Amino acid sequence: MAKYDHQKIEKKWQREWSKQEEFRAQEKSSKQKLYVLDMFPYPSGSGLHVGHVEGYTATDIYSRAKRMQGYNVLHPMGWDAFGLPAENYAIKTGVHPKKTTETAIKTFRKQMDRMGFSYDWSREIGTHTPEYYKWTQWFFLLLYNNGLAYKAKASVNWCPSCQTVLANEQVVNGKCERCSTQVIQKELEQWFFKITDFAEDLIADLDKVDWPESTKLNQKNWIGRSQGAELNFPILNSQFSINVFTTRPDTLFGATYMVLAPEYTLVDGLKEQITNWQEVEKYREEAKKKNEAERTELAKEKTGVELQGVKAINPGTKEEIPVWIADYVLASYGTGAIMAVPAHDERDFEFAQKYNLPIVMVVCPHYPAKTCPVMDEAYLGEGHLVASGKFDGMPNEKAKWEITKAVGGKRKTNYHLRDWLVSRQRYWGAPIPIVYDPEGKPHAVPEKHLPWFLPTDVEFKPTGYSPLADSKEFVKRTEKIFGKDWKPEVDTMDTFVCSSWYYFRFADPTNKKEFASARALKQWLPVDMYVGGAEHTVLHLMYARFFTKVLKKLGYVEFGEPFQKLRHQGIILAENGQKMSKSKGNVINPDDIIEEYGADTLRMFEMFLGPLEDMKPWNTKSIVGLYRFLNRIWNFQFPISNFQANPKKDLENLRHKTIKKVTEDIENLRFNTAIAALMEYSNALGETMNKKDVETLLILLAPFAPYMTEELWQQMGNKGSVHSQKWPQHDAKKIQETKIRLILQVNGKVRDMVEADANIKEAEARELALQNEKMQKWLEGKQPKKVIFVAGRLVNVVV
């Protein structure tokens, strides 16, 4: 047997495909468009890993098959190049992040070419290039000029040792990942995008897309819409009052205390009334050291301090109730204050037990019983009101709005979603295109000055403020254009901004006048198939949807959802079932696998591991099986004279079944079962075969193993590329079964299985079942009460 020389053949076709620009999307075509997109990668110095390869192979197989099926496919690739890793590396080594990023891009590009990915490289983009971030800045200004971007104070993660703001991903167990110092919360002026204006559309439009239900649910949970009421609690002997949002106004009469977030602004206004101010101030300082995740963790022990000297009035009972501060309440959610109903809320119950606060049940499941159960936990179910004055006996759902009306409250819809904080106090990102006049008032940088270049005369070492503030060129440029004492905004943008619109740019990547022309947007958008990791089920997808909705509202596009169909690839684990990581030394480098077995084998192996969306452990031993399978097909390249003139009759049925199976499986990204069908078909071909059978196999296999199939196609004497051949169609008549396995049951239990004509009639099937030897044994001479016939499947005799 001749061994397939994958290294020689892969290099050959890489050169050929590059010269021919085989995979470019056609600007003018009568074919139906299909936009297939990967979540583009951050180009790290370590290069591609086998996890990247899984998703990219899936979209490549899909794209190749769709081209052969007659679609005009747009399948581009680019680089999410701004961000923390390159900046951290620059801090450590002194090497400019632009240099390390572009070196990494070359590595990624080379690896992708080796894998045989059919990207349209004429559309390649990098978010770090001025040609790209010019339009990221344009989007910022679009939002700013339409009232959707604003500046306000916000709490950020702050490392006292490094003297810098940290992104959430830089905080590990409450400590700085760089120096392990405890991170605190600090208030800074920050830029925000008003994503909350689109909360309703972001929920409603999920019904319009073909996405995994779990991803839709994650989106809805993050937005967190809740229907409730806003109620007012006056403060005794004060001009102030406390507004709360609650989804349970029916439990108002059970509110026995109130809790404010430690940073709630009213706390400072009540300083004169608070008799234990030092204790309160100390607690507030401690709360600053905790991030949001730590504060809201359900399992953690609740802590708090009573504001002694302050009492609120429950508008339902008219009774005085104590007011506390506790860090499990956040200033950024709702109003930053809650009415605590320990009988009907788990967190409040735990808090009340710890501090010996009253627990009053007001929703009883046993009404009209005279007594309600003794409470050893919060009751969260439905019931009728008790201990609620004139509302006693009312179903709690009805009471919600009766009580709200009675105390002067108002219905309100609230969201967990908050406006998107986009300011970053770091260097390697797109500069925010805002300048400040001598009075400190912000102004948009005019579009004619975009791109607003990222300065290069900057030290990367953290100093407690944004690195761009140290750039002399940045200040000089600003004063030259706008006037003396004008200053540039020194924050850069969250890199999520860059990835929130990149799918638009692929449609028109060289346009210097617009982020994309109306013609290109209409031709290619929205994305038809989007594939990426499940870790992006919330933020990236939310922000991309937000950008699209803004463009629709402002008349740039006619659609409101950017990704029509979304699928996730699962994580590939190390052989021991652990997550791959450089620190554990268990990362599989695809280059090593390609070197030994070839790109086709790696592509096939990753797709054969299991369903695309599943988490799967790597298994180096199993890769040999795919390698042998491809080598066996390679050895079909015997002299063409050996081919039989006519197709084998007994293979015709299997050929059409295989075409149908592989076509449907590729459409649904079920690549593992498609490969299994191809294996079955190739095994059936035997040692002598006809040309049509082999050509069908090569065409069906081509999206999976593009190199070897291209070579074999040429060696068979065929003209053109195998990847430009028309995809075969199955003939439904040729795959109809003439025989079936008919199940025979007695009282619903299987007693035998026999071969029968596929079109067997009921009377014939009944007779076959009653005369069957095994069935007669179980019938024991009894007369059947009923015989149930399910055409094409079973006969069930009931006795």
C-alpha cells in the first residue's frame, strides 16, 4: 500500500489555492448569499490550540459544502487584537504590544492555512489597525451624538499596590492577578453606553433567532426583567424618604426592617441622625474591598450595621422599622434599597435570624386556618394574606396591585441589565474620541480627524491613571487642533466595543468612507451561521445585538438581530479530563498533530470525537483510526482502468442514503455521524469499484478532508477542483426500503422481531404475528382481545 505523503500534498495545494483565490466571496453573483462566521480570536503568542481548531473546522466544513451546493459563501477571518494580554506582556518585557500582536497574527494565519481553512483572506481585519479603529471611534460618536453615550461616576476594581484599575477578569478571588493585593472598589468618572434603552427589544427579539435555548435563557437572565412596584418609605423626623423596588408588594405588611447598599447616597445625608457613625463608616470602607460577585454570593454569611437613630415608616402598617446597611444590597440594582421581608425572602430570613429581627408571615399557604406554620425557613410560595389588615384573605397575586394602589405606589418594570461601562484605564485599546475644553466640558472629535490615533510615546507601567495621560504627543496634537489648554480623553475603549460591530466590517473591509456601504450591508447581512464558544453567551452577544439595534433605530440597517443562527462548540479537554492550560503543560499543539498525521486527519479526528456542542476529552491513541481510514481511501488511487464501467446495483441504495445522511448532518453540524456514514460507504465499495462511486465519496468527503480529496480528484483525471463540483442529490425513490424489521409484542412486551415487506398490510401482519412460533408460546392459546398494528413498525397482541 502506498502511504499518503500529507506534508508534500498539503504544501502543494496551499500554494495552488492561494494563487487561485479559490474561496473569495463573489461581489456580483446570482447565487444565494450565505454568511458563515467564526467568533474571531485574540491572537495570543502561544498560537492556535486544538480548541480553536474545533470550531474553525466546523465552519470550514459547512462553508465548503455550501459552496458546492451553489451558495455564494462569505467566510472571513480577522483578529480581536486589542486587550490585556498584549499589554501585560508589554509591561513585563518592554516590547510594544503592536509588535507582539502582529507577530502572533502571522503565526495564527500560518496555522490556519496549514489546516486548510477556506477563508476569504481578502477581507482580513485587525481591530488594532487605524483603518479599523477609526470606525470603532465613529460608532462611539454615533452613540454620543444620539444621546446613547454619557459620562458618570462608577465603581471600579482598584489595586492599591499596582495603582491601577483592573478589569473583572484581572480580579482572582478578590485579589489582583498581578500582585495578589486585595482589590478595593473605587469611584471614577467613566463613559457608558445606554444599552438599557433597548432592554425590551433585547428580550423580545430572541424569539426571532435560531439559537440554543440555554443561550437565550442566559441573555434573558442577564437582562433580568422583573415586574413589580415602587414604594415609598418615609424616614421618621426627616425630610428624606427611601424608595424601593419590589416584585412582592403583596408582602409589604411583613416588611420588618429596611436595608440600604453601603454606598447608598442617602446614608451621607442622614449622618447627623446616625448615632453610630464611626461603626457605619468602618463597615462602608470594608464593603469597598469586595467586588460585586463576592457581595452577592448566596452562600456567604450576611453582614450589616444598623443605622442607629434612623427609623423608616412602613406605609402599610404605619409602624416604625429599623434601617440597616448591608453589602448584599447593591446601589446599582433597583433603587439601591430594599424592604426586608424575612418571612418570604431567603436572604432577608438569614439576615433577620442572625441579628434577631422580627419575622412576620403575611402569605399563608393554609388560609383560612387559624394558625400558619412555625417558620424555620422563608416561605416563597403562593397563598392568602394574613396579618395584612383589610387585605387578609386576599390571594397574594391579587393583593400585589391592591396594596400598591392603597399606599400610593406605582407599577414598574425593572431590569438587572445596567448601562455598559466602556472606559478602560489602559493603553492597548481604541482611544475614546473625546476632548475637553479648558472648562472641562467634553466635545466630540470631528469625524475628519478620525482615526484619533493611539499615541506611541507611552510607558506601559501602571501608575494609577491611564497610560495615555503621559503622552506628550497626545496633548500636543489636541492643542494644535482645538486650542491651548484643551485636553484629550485618556481612557481607551473596552475591547468588547471592537467586537460588537466587526461582522459589519467584513462585508466591506476596505471602505474608507463608511464602516460599510448600504449595498454591502444589504448584500451580506445579517450573519446566517455564527459559531463560537459558549463562554460568550452573554456579554459579546448582548453588545453585538445592542449595536445592531442602534443601527436599525437610526436607519442604517433594516434588521434588528445580527446572527440568524448561532451554534456553540464544546470545550476539548486534556486526555485526563482536565481543562487544557499552559500552566498544567497539557495543551495540545495542532502543529504537532499536523506534522505527524496531516491536517485532514486532525480535522476528521476533532469532528469525530463527538457532537460539536459537547465537552470532549482529547485521545491521541484514537487519532490513528482516522489516519488509517484516510490512508485506505488514498489507496483507491489504483489505475483508472480498474474502475468498473457501471455502478454496482447493490451500492446504489447505500450511495443515495449516504448522500442524504451526509447532506443533512452537515446542515445540522452533526459531523461525527456524517463521518461514520462516509466510513460505512467507503467500506462497502470493496476492492473493485466504479468511477461514479469513488467520485461521490470524494465529493462528500471533500469538506472534511480537503487536501487528500483534491489530490485524488486530480489523479483520477478530473478537470477543475473537487471543491467546485456540484454537490450530489439523493433520489428518494432509490432509498426506499423494500424490507423492514417488524416488532411483535404481547401486551406491549417485545417477544420477537421478523423480516417483512415494507408495505405489509394490517391483515397480513396480524396473521404473521398470530402464527409466529414465539408469539404462540406467550399467547398460551388465549384469544386476543385486541391486535394493534402500527404500519411499518410493530404488531401488539393484547390478551
